[in-house]
Amino acid sequence: MKNTLRMIAVAAALAVSVPAYAQGGGGGGGGRGGMQGTPAERMARQKEQLFKDITLTATQSAKIDTVMMQAGEKQQEMMQAARSGGGDMATMRESMQKMNTERNDALKAILTDEQKKKFDENLAAMPQGGRRGGL
């Protein structure tokens, strides 16, 4: 279970860093935390940023964790395939953005209308603006 969570967190962190690197944001720490810490810590930071100032019920939190883990697993599979096949970065970036958009839509489906508004604000405030699905 720990390895699965680590792989999910790594995939989520890669989903954040690949678009940033591709847009000239790679290299150097930049003081944002980026790839620092364990995969579980990075995933926790991502959840904290997405759901900042949103009070979740225990049921919502559990569903959100499931969605984030499943999305992370899909991203991890895609990253593994790209590494073994030498995939095209532009295509991979597009795929990651699409997956992030799908994940964000699934997360929003769990939230109330009021929570969705705050989620959208948090997403827009994140690096990459989130509007393109890049988280």
C-alpha cells in the first residue's frame, strides 16, 4: 500500500512538474516546494492547495483520496510508458493536461456548489493556473 501511495504521489508531482518544466519553469527549487519531500508529502501538499479553505466531510475526503490515487496511478502508467518508449513530450504534456482536467472534474463532482467555487479559485491560484488542467 505504501508503495502504491508513493507511486501515486510521484505521478501527481510529475503532473505538476512536467508542464512547469516545459514552460521554462524547470531547474532550481524556486522556493515553491516542487519535488521536495516524499511522494506522500507532495501529494498531501497538492491536496492541501486544492482544498484550501474548504471544509470536507469524512466521506468527501475519502472519495477525494480515491480519485487522486486513481488519477495518480494512471499518470504513473503513462510516465512509465513514455520512459520505455521515449515518448513525445508535447503529446505527453497534452495527455497529462487532459488527465488533470478529468481528475479535477471528478473531484468537483464530489463537492457542493459552494465548495466548487472555492476549488476553482484554489486551482486558478496554483502554479500553471490550473485553467488548462495542468496541476
